[in-house]
Amino acid sequence: MELLFEKSRKGRGCDLLPPLDVPPAHLMEGMGREAPLDLPELSEVELSRHYSALERRAHGVNNGFYPLGSCTMKYNPRLHEELAALPGFAGVHPSQDPADVQGCLKVLRLAEELLCEITGMDAMTFQPAAGAHGELTALLMVKKYHLDRGDAGRTKILAPDSAHGTNPASAAMCGFTVVNVPSNPQGGVDLEALRAAAGPDTAALMLTNPNTLGLFDPNILEITQIVHDAGGLCYYDGANLNAVMGVVRPGDMGFDLVHLNLHKTFSTPHGGGGPGSGPVGCKDFLRDYLPAGYVEEGPRGLELRDPEKTIGRVKAFCGNFTVVVKALAYLLTLGAEGIPQAAQGAVLNANYLREQLRGTYDIAYGEGPCMHEFVLTLEKLKKETGVSALDVAKALIDQGIHPPTMYFPLIVEEALMFEPTETESRETLDHAAAVLKAIRAQADTDPAALHAAPVTTPIGRPDEVQAARHPVLRYRPPEVQP
Amino acid sequence: MNTPEHLRYTKSHEWVLFAGDGTAKVGLTDHAQEALGDLVFVNLPEVGDALTCGETLGDVESVKAVSDIYSPVTGTVKAVNEDLLDAPESINADPYGAWLVEVEGITGQEELLDAAAYQALCAQED
């Protein structure tokens, strides 16, 4: 398939951007480009066809089952798109006077109220652009909180060994040292190890609950108590909130800050389908540290204010605003009854699919029930047949099913992590189970076919090693290629 | 699986070669590179860094995951095999030639295994 740059013809093109209607900003001396940007020049129809062709080669939630673990690929109702496209939302200029956009600010205010109710927090910012950005924002707040109190020795972030990779990455970005807390045999946090790790140098604990094994940690109150007793804060990674929303609140589990992924839990498109939104909520005592541009009630209605000890701005304007519109539409559609029902449906679907597969595949930490996701371990299958988690994942593609998350969490060998979500029907789950059973049978009879999968896609197996070792990150015309 | 007799091994799959002049070279075992798969990135300490046995000295990244490398000895980094930064695949091709760091001023070490004991450990893990 030709790239946009290869399709480009000089002088062709279309004006998709509206004329400039604000005073032009001037860059500092020496900051501007010297040569014009080399952008592809295409007509609108060529551009449209290019993206349609790309879409046909991709697999989205609208193409089929998409059980990616820790990603909550639930269906995103069309209604949300319609609401986000209303001219009062979509046509608003970000520099508009707050007095003119009270409706937009009301959206942020109402979403904050509802999401604080769900999470047990007292205030929320919508600036972070996605989950990892939310983590960074929350950790910057943690850092400022400790420093403001003169507590400069709190340099360590505790994270379990089952944590999302973004947790230690965000902590490192923020200048903290990461301390890995091992899991216990049941898959939860090892309390003794946590007690040993927590101390006067602990800034915070980062925890997902239910965790990446799909297990709710029954010791959660003790866990947050241990960290609080050591003077640290507790941060809730909201990636798995879909399992418990409207049922149990992070704030009641002892967490001081949370981030949410509106683009997962609250049904807005993601994974190439649209920008994310990673709001951060906090308890009252951290409110003053929220990013600049927080919606508050003022004498002229709602306005954007900078909290007293703010960490500053983490994103331009109000973040990815229309994502919040879509999430609010979801919240208002489901209501106080529908939100917990969605969580219960997610947990039921995960357990249903898991029990269908029990006996065919080994389930990691599979003794009790799971929450919204579960992890298979194909270690034994690989030893017996040579068929790996990767092979099974690739074989699913040929059957019209998106692969689950592979090789994560790291504490499970040959891991496949499934999160079916509540929006899938029983028939879809039955079909997925049948496909997975057929693949398991084929591992004995024809493993070579599984090593060769997928065969129905435009690209079979990309050379991941080559891509990682020698990534090509920008297009260069053939004549200047090194 | 290749386990040369003249090396000592950790339970976390590093090898160590004591040179006799008080220095030692450290690398990843054949078993480790096999289990990790094709390596695409190596993160090593800097010359002069202090290492503590049993603690992380760096990490290696495969297509699947990032894995920590643990130091078999306590000491100071004398040299780093910088060729690996551009060619991490050397560890897959020649795990006992592709040393990661050379350590001097060694004051302590992990519980180390000889080739036979290490082989038994790997057999047990499989």
C-alpha cells in the first residue's frame, strides 16, 4: 500500500483547515523552522480513500470481538459521536471567554460530580490526555504535596510486580525511584513485603484493583493502611475500574488519588479511534495541587481557576474536551442503576468465558472467581506442542477475533489476558470459546499451521525484532534514503 | 544448552568469570538468552557505578518484555561492553562472549553455582 507521501503530487491539495481567526502568535527568535514542512499534497477524495483503505485492513470493535486485556474495548454507542459533534461543543474556540461557554464548563462540572461520586473522590481535573498522562499528573501532585510539607525524603514509589508498565514509567518520569513489591501466591500484594518496603522514604503506592490478573485484592484496606501509616499516599490506577464501578469506590478502599480512563471505562473510542482522556481525581486535602484551569463556581458563573498550590498546566486548555462529552453521555444514559450493572456484566462475561476455557487451557491464579478479566498461561502447551501464546494470538486473527493482551502481566509465563467486557453477547463468547478450543486441538494435530498464522491478513507476522532494533520513524524520499 | 565449566552462575541466570586479578566479567547465560528471545535493547550501568550483589545492574529488552539483570558481585564497574548498545543481538549469538560489565574492587558475591549445579537448576525449572 502506498504511503500518503508517495501518493503526493506537487501543487495538488485541499484546504481542510479554516482561516485563522485569532491574532497570530509569534515564536521566539530561532525557534521557527528554516525550511517549509514537507507535507503530502493530495485531494480530499484521495485522502478519504487512503484512510478507508487503512480502515479495511484494521480490526476495530465494530469489526468483531476485541478481548484485549486491561483495555476495556467495549462498544462505543453512536449517540456519543452525535452529541460530541453538536456545534455548541465541536465549534467552540478554546480561547473563548468562559462567560460564553458556560455549557461546556457545565459538562466538565457535571462529569466531575458524577465521576467523583463513582470513585469516592472530592475533586477532578480533565486535563490529562490519557491514562499514563493521568499517572504523571497525579504523581506530580504527590511530589508537590510532600515537598510543600517539607517532607523531602519521600523519593520512592511502591508498585506491585503485576503493575501496568506505565506505573513504574510514570514514577521514573517524575524523578522517583521505583520499588517493586512482589505478589503473594494468591496473586495479590504480599503484605509482609509491602510492610518491609514502606517507610519514611515512601512517597506513594500505585495500585490497580482489581489487578492485572483480574483479581480483587481482599487485603486492600490493610494495604492502604500500611502505606498511610508510613506517611505515604495511595494512588489508584483506574485502568480496571470497569470491574467495580458503582459497586465499590477507590476512595473507600483508602486511595487518595485516582486516574480514570474515560476512553476505556466510560465508552469513548480509543486505540487509534480517537484521543483518550485520563482525568485525575483526589481527596479534599490534595485539591489545591490540581493542575491549572480547574472549573469552579464564581460570581459570573463557572470559571477556570488556578488552584492555590497548583502543579501548573499539564495540557493545553481543558484537555480532550469532546471525550468528556462522550463519557458524560454514557454516564447519563446508564445512570445510577446502569453503571453497576455494566460492571456486573463485565465480571459475569469474564467468568463465563473463563469457565468455558477451563480444562482446555491453564488459568493463572484460577482458584476463585475472577473480576472483569482473566489470564491464561500457555507454558505447558508450549512445552508439549511448541505452540506459544503468540501463535494462539495470531491464529485468532484468522478467525476474525482480535488477539488478547499477550505476555502480560510479566509474572505469568506465556500469558494471554482476556477482557471480554459487558457489551459482548453470550453467542460471541460461545463462539470465541469454540475457536479457542479448536486452536488448542490444532496445536496437537498441526502445530505448523499455527506457527504460520495469520494467513488471511495483508501482513502475516511483522518482523518485530527488526522493527525494535532498527525502527524507521520518518518517511524519507527514496533519493535521500541512507 | 551450553554451560562452560570455567564460569560460575547465579540462580537468576547471569554468569561471572573471575579473572584472578581481582576483577570479574558478568554476562547472561545461554539459558537466559534462549528464554528471553531476540534481544533488542540493553541498558547498562556506567563506569564507576557501585554494584551490589543481588541488586539490579541493568536490564535487557526483548520484543516481549524488559527483564532486570542482577549483579552477581558487589564492586565497582571498571568497564562496560559498549558494543552491545548497538548490537544487543550479540548476546543471543554468543552469550558467553558478550560480557556486559567488568567489575573491580569486589567485596562480596551472590551464592554462585558451578556448571553442573547450574545445569541441574535449569533442568528443574524446565
